[in-house]
Amino acid sequence: MASPSDVRPSLVKAESSSSSRELRSRVSSVGDRNNCDGGAALSSNGHLQMRNHWSSSTTTHNQYHASSLSSQPTSFFLMVTGQIESAISSTGSLNDHLYCRYSFSYGADWEVVHGVSVGLSQIGRRGMRLGNNGGGAFMGHDDGNAIAWNFPIEISFQSTSPHGWPRLVVSVYGLDFMGRDVVRGYASLLLPARPGGHTRYLKTYRPVSGSKFVRAVNWLMGTSPEYYDSKMVARGEGRAVTRVVSGDTTVKVNLMVTIKDFPTFSYVSSAP
């Protein structure tokens, strides 16, 4: 008969083997769960919890970084409202039935996001001449000769570069002595880069032929030279070979300029 001392070691060894198998099965199950999550086998639940906490922190940091990047503006905006108010002749030869057409010339980096980039005004006529006490001054001239349009302008641009800053192009048309529609002059204005209200006076000019005989024929036939694209007055291409004369019409323009997110791109508006 075996003594208790002979039995005890075998029992202890069996219990030890059973505990080892149980521990290996627990570690294996933890490793399987880890492998399902795409991670390496871990030895304890404590390590697993630490790995999950690190992944959660990293995900939160990445989400915050992405949201901070998405909140940064990708472009700045230029918003312009106002009106082409009126026209007046510097020589007193302004005829009735004048109208104007406006458009905008801008670079490839610019895009119109709101408003109308081309407009045609109504036909205006000269108003009643006011007395010396009732009229105001329009660039040193009596405003009784002015033809009022008050034609509204409203447009918004977006861009990432100030290169190709928009220009306003104004074309003035009217009737000659025989009632034919002819061009009276062109003018352009670089939109102000300073926010606020602005009033500008645009002196017009028009192309003419280099031959006096052709000019006389154009006057008789009512076929005065015109630009096939009015935006040419806002560009430099082909201007060197164009012969022009000063027009007798000055256009008054009132603008209100608003700029958004301009300093974000390290640009500063022009000083007053």
C-alpha cells in the first residue's frame, strides 16, 4: 500500500498539468480574439485593454486633425455690389438715347460663384437742366447734362491667388445724327482691393481708323470701328497696334467691396 507521501507528488503534478492546460487555453482564446481584431497575440486581458485604449486615442487624434484641416478655408472671396450711376460729356456734346453694357475680365484662377457677370442697361435720356442753385458738380461739370442709368451690379468671386484680379469693363453705345446705333466709348476699372465704398470716374475712349478718308466714310455710313470683344480694353494683347481717340463721355461708378478670408492666405488689403 502506497504511503501518503507517494501519492501527494502525483496529485500535485496532475493539478499542475490541469492548471497549465487551462492557462494555455485562456491565452489561446485571448490570442484568437486579438488575431480577429488584426493585432498580435497578447498574454493577458490587461495588455488587451491597453492596446484598445491606444487605438481609441489614435483614432480620436486623427479625427480631430482631419476636422481641423477641413475647417481651413480653401479660397478667399471678393464680393462687389453697386451701380453704374450715370454718364456725362466733358465737351457738352452728349447725345440722348445712351445705354451701357458691362462685363468682367478676370484670370484663370478666378471663378464667379454668385451674381451676373454681364449686363445691359436701359436706354437713358438727358434730364431737365437744373439751375445753378439746384444742380451739383460731376467732375467739374454741370450734372444737368448727365444721363442717369443707376444700373445695379452684384457679383461674387472666389480664388486662391490674386493674379488676374477682376476688372470691370464698361461699353457705352448711343445713336448718331441719323439714328444709327454706334459705339461711344470703352473704359475699364480694376476692382478696388480695399473693402468699403468707392466712387470712380471712368474716362472713355474708342478705336478709330488711321486714315482720315476712312474716318469720314465711317461717319457717313455709321460704321464706326468697334472691338469684336469689349474685354480687350482690360487686356494688353493687341493694344499696341490699336489706334484710339479720347471719347467725350465719362462714366460714374459706385461700388461697395467686401473681402473674406483674404488674410488667411497671407495677403493684405491695400491701404486707404
